[in-house]
Amino acid sequence: MGGGRGTRLYPLTKERCKPAVPLAGKYRLVDIPISNCINSGYNRIFLLTQFLTASLHRHLQKSFHFDPFNGGFVDILSAEQTEKSNAWYEGTADAVRRNLVHFNSHAHDLILILSGDQLYRMDFRKIIEQHIETKADVTIAAIPFPVSKVEGLGLMRVNDDLTISEFVEKPKDPAIINGLTLSPTLEQQLTNQSEEKRCLASMGIYVFSRDALRRALDNTAKDFGKEVIPGMLGKGRLCAHIFEGYWEDIGTVSAFFEANLALAQPLPPFNFFDRGAPIYTHARYLPASKINKCSINHVVIGDGCIITDSSLQHCVIGIRSILGENSHLQDVVMMGADYYQKEAEMAVDKAAGRPTIGIGRNCDLSRAIIDKNARIGDGVKLSPAGKQDGEYPHGIVIRDGILCVTKEAVIPSGFEL
């Protein structure tokens, strides 16, 4: 599922949909679920898209190519006008319902439904095996969360045999939340123990048997979490698949920022270095990064960067990033650039007093996200400290207490915020 507006992730979604947002210096969010599918042995993949899809479509077309002998594909299904409807997708369930005709043209017994904007690593074969063994109509991937951290999540009451007896979408009443906590039997079965009571939260990952999905969507329900799943209780066999690994829903600017910076830790919660389950992305054939006389501590650096005589502390630096001399970055996610400028183009920019792509000399940036192709001149100082959320000059937006320099923004030399 890749069609949401991503309003909570604005301004990163100003010109792209959520699954197309760059991640970890060289990837896109959509690379995560697609790679999980490929590593699990599943290669018939449909991506349902709707808003600001151009960047996402380009990335997919450049990244995922299957040979003609194994029957694999990544098909893009954008919202389209038909004889039955001329409206856009009105929710996750509506999007799947309107594409059943495409799914049914392929032989299948099960459909795995995923979100396009979550960071996790899962072997989907395990949830599929459980679904078949329990003879479930629907299996929902669920992750244990402490009751103090379940705000905004769909919670379920799960019996000791893993059947689901109740599903509540984003409850706020503490009494309801406490009534959905794990049973002592299930709690003891978990690998990771916790002193705080926990609930099982839906990860937005569903396995449907083919006929069960058809029955579940034989109505006008628009959303799986709010309508379809609660409506199936008592009408079919719903089971939970408990997942105890790392999982992050990249739904807000703060979640995106923290998930990226966590990758710079010595032992990050998400491991991109697993040789048995690689994360695939666009092969760009960039040169190795060039780093000259720099102080670097806990930093992820993408391919093709040129960093000169600068200080970087706890940062993620994206592909083709250029950093000038004597610049200092702390807690910064820099997405990099889509291209290198030619010398003639840079000369024209300098003659016009316009910064070139990248970060100039003598800059000081902290707690910031620098979107792609941004131009930051010499002597610029940027920090959200003491500032209110809102829009500021030169394409700067502060959201969730994090300063964002928007895509293609131009910050003139000497500017301070």
C-alpha cells in the first residue's frame, strides 16, 4: 500500500508520497517491504499508488527487474477511472477492492497486504505458515507494545490460542487499553520480557485467504483497521502472528528523524548489514565517497559524497552530498542530491551569488533534515532550538521540533535561524 497523502510527514512529502521518502543515505522507504518480500521468496508484488507518485514510479522502474523465467514482477497499480468509479482510493480497503480484478488474473490462494512506509525486517514465510496451520481466514501481524506507548495504534485482544476476540482502532480510554493487555500465558511465551503490561498492536500487515478477502470486501468499507477487521469478528477465524523484532511506523517527521539517526549507532536496531537478507534499491554506480581531514563520530555516509575538513556528529549523509570546509553538523539527516552539478553550472551559480547544491563552508547545523538538492550557502547557521513549529523563510519548515530544509530550497550565505 503506497497511496497515502503522508500529511504528518510534511514537508518531506511536499513533492513525493511517503514510500518514496529517502532513507538511510541511499534507500527509499518502499525498498523495505519489497526487499522483505523478495527475501521471503515472494516475487509477485503489486504496489497501489495514488498521491505524488512520479518519484516513486521512477525509483521502482530503475530498481526492481526480474528475469522472465521466474514469473516475478513489481506492478504499479495507480488509482484510475473505471466504468464503476471515477474517484480516487478512499482508504486501504477501497484500494484493494478496486484492484481485485488485477489480483484475480493470477493464480493464488493467499494475499499478503503490507504498508509501504514501515521500517522492519520480517520473514513472511513464518506468518504464512502459521496462517495455513491455524486454518485462519485472516492473520494479523501484531507486536507487543507497553501500554504507555500504544497511542495511535490498533489494539487487539488475543486468546491463548492466538485467535482474536476484539479489535479496537486507536483507543484513548485507559480503561479500554488496560482491558486489552496480554494474558499471563502469552506474556510468558514472549522472548523479550517486560515489567510493564503490554498490548498487542496491529502492524498493518495482513494475510487473507482468497475467499475471505472477497467476502470481507463485499461491502463499502474503506479502511482495514477501522472497518474491515472489526467487521469480521465473529464472522470468520481471525488470528494474530506475534512479531518481536524491531518495527517502526515512519508516520511523522520525528519518527523519520529518530529512525534514521538510530542507524548511526554502533549497534542499530535495524541492521542493513545482514548478508542473508539484503535491502535492495536502485543501483546507481556511484564512486566511493571522498572524505578529507574530517572529524566523524557515529555517521552513516552514502555513496558518491565529497566531505572536506568538516565535523560530523551523529548524522546520516545521503548520496552525492557535498560539504564545504569547516562546517559542523550534529544530529543531521542529509538526503543528498539527485545529480552532480557540472563545473559550468557551478560557475554560473557563483557568478550570480547563488549557492551550489550541498552545504557550503563555515556552516553550523543541528537537529535538522536537509532534503534533496538543497543549496546552503557559506556561513549558514540552522537550529530549531527555541523556535516554534511553523514555516520560515527560504523553504525552511520546523515540524515536531525538527528543522527541515525542503527539497530544492536555497539558503543564502550568512543566513541564521
